[in-house]
Amino acid sequence: MATLNLIQAINLAIDEQLGRNDKVVVYGEDVGVEGGVFRATQGLQKKYGKDRVFDAPIAESSIVGTAIGMAMNGMRPIVEIQFDGFVFPAYNQIVTQLARTRNRSRGNYTNPVVIRIPVGGGIKGLEHHSESLETYLGHIPGIKVVMPSTPYDAKGLLAAALESKDPVIFLEPKRIYRSGKQ
């Protein structure tokens, strides 16, 4: 059995979903060419193409808003918010649209969106790079919030999130991205 760190486990889970379902798309700031700031999507654009793994403008509200529209039309978007402190422009979309779609439509529409967000401190980042947003996000009815603590958990939880019909906020602890191989 291979041992992976958190970044590798996340990459593998996304890779498997992209390979399994052509409705899965991955996008966010720098996730295509660069593979994201932390390289969680590295190599996926090359493998699956620019139509499935692509970079988005620096506009978090638009990233989440377009994911909602895609999901309501049969796609399975996985979006990355580059740093936890950058989620606030998208917070309105998350709370007023993403979380409420199933209830508001009486179950006629779902939003199978996964929003990946690197969270927490411990990497000596400044300003917007060290928040802990679990409380803000965990109190929103209609979304699931997940935070793995091991690579094994990350792969399994992300795979489950990507199969969910409901929106999932997937919080990734930056401090353990490359440590604690299991």
C-alpha cells in the first residue's frame, strides 16, 4: 500500500473522480497550469485538459456562483478557494444560494458542489492566510463541512464529498499538507 501525504491524497481523490465521471470539473485561482498554490491539483490539467481543469479569475464570488449554476445543470464542480481568508467574497453565494437550493426548490434541485479551502495557521502566512473558518461555515444549514486530519481521511472524505448530492465545504489544514505520511 502506498503512503501519501495530505496533498497527494487530495490529488489522488480528485484524479480518480475526474477519471470516473466526465461531469466533474475542477477550477479556481491557479489550479490549472500551476496546480494550485499548494499543488493539490498538480498534473491534472495536463492529464484531463483545459476544459476539465482550469484557472478562474480572481473573483471568489464568481467561482462559487458559477459552480452553483454548473451543479444545477448536471455538472460536478470542485472549486478551490486559494486561501481561507479569501472565502468572504463568496460567503454570500454560499449562504444564500448554495446552502438553500435543495430546500428552496423543495428537493427539485441539488447542488453537488465541493469547495476546497486551505485553512488554519502554522505556515507563517500573513493577513488572510491563517484564519480558522470552521465556526462560520459549520453553522450554515444545508451544507456539509468536512476537515480531514490524516491523508487516509482526506482521500476517503473527499471521495465521499464528490459523490454527495449536497454541497460540501472541504477544509484542508495547511499545516499538515506535507507532513505525517500515513
